[in-house]
Amino acid sequence: MGGAVTLALTGARLAPLAPVLDALDTVRDGRAEFGIADDLRAGPDWIPAGALLDGSALPRLLSVPITQWGAKPHAAAALAYKQYTYWLAMPVVLGWATARRVPLLSADNVAVQFLDDTPYFRLGMRRPAVAVLADDPVAGLPGTVVVDTADALLALLADTLRDRHVAPLIEATRRHVRIGAHTLWGQLAASVGYALAAAEPVLDGAAADAQALLSALRLTDLAELCDTGDSLRVRRSTCCLAFVVPSLGNRLCPDCCITRSTP
């Protein structure tokens, strides 16, 4: 496994998801609102993410920014993706960065719980499924998919997260809302950086991890994670469109590509 590991993987914590859950606990600490299920486990009555892809539950996801902030449909789509891809990417990104273990979050293995208040929805896995390297101590345990190389692990990450979840979700969304795919992909790219920045206390070499992940996801032109020496900073090439929503104060986010100055 990679040199980024800082979490103990001993004794009972050798369960395939243990280091991922440890990293999520670090990010969750002190946050009342967290969009990922406890132990990454979806509830039995949650809505399968496949219902977003087939369009039956998609209006509910896209309506959250409309209901909460009065966003127009195109801005609502970008803002909904900003939230959804952040919570979706976080377990995958942190699993790769902390332990080279990748939860497999294709749409057929994710379910959504919609909430009346922030964070408005919560994501979880329908069944445990984690990709690991052949030399990982948990390789071969139930729920693991074993691959031989780090490149193969990244390829499986991209297949499940991008090709079998976000890509068809973008296609479904664009059948409902007039918005460019570039804008929606940008939310996933930025979410990779945000997730790594949120877990900075348990990571070493997060900027390099971001580069590897964005390359595998074919999103390197949409965002990057910069190490300023004092902190990690996301630089993005797309906008979440918050600035067109009056109830949000027509704000420009700190990383917004519209006014970003070169540090």
C-alpha cells in the first residue's frame, strides 16, 4: 500500500472498510451535518441511486436547491451536484489516499436517504464492496475485489465512480435540465480536492493523490489541489453557479474560477 497510510490497520481494524471509516470519522468529528451513512451502510428503506439514473427520483435530488434557496433549474443542478458528488466521492477518495482501499460506489451499490434539513440527503452502500491490492492483508476476505497494481485499482475506481455512476447521472440530468456536462463534471473534480482537503490531518501527500485521482477520472483540466505550505487549496475551472442565486447572496465561492487570482 502507498506511503499515505497514517491510520492503524491492526487487530480488529483489519476489516476491509476500517481505514475508510476511520478517515471518515476524522472528517465527521465536530460536524453536526454529515452526508454519509454511519459505517457507510444504507438503510433498508433508502432509495437506490439507480432511481436517479432512470429519472424516477432525480427530480427530488435536483429540487433541493430550488426548494431551499429558490435557485433556477440550471443553477439548482450544479448546486445539487456540488453536494452529491462531494459525499459520493469522499469515501472513495479517502479510501484510496489513506489505505489504497476503494469502496465500489457504482450506482447499483449506493442508496440515498432524503432529509428535510441539511445536509438534505445522505448516501450509503447497499452492500460492502471494496477493491484492494493483492498484498493487502484483507485481500480475499468477503466483500473484497482484488487487483494486482495501483493502476488497476485506479482504473476500477474510475469505472465504478465515473463510468457507472456519475456519467449516466449526468446524462439523465441533462435530459431534465439544460446545463452543460462540463459544469456538472466540474463539481466531481472539485469534490475530489475538497474531500482530500477535509481529511488533511490524516493524509500525507494529498496534492499528489489528487493528481492521480483526477487523472484516473479524466478530470485533470477541471480542478487541482494546491499545497500552499500552510494549507491545501482547491483551484477549479468550473463554477457551481451559486453567484446567480440571490438568496445565497449572489456569492462567489473562495475557489471560484470567475475571480480567482493566482496565488
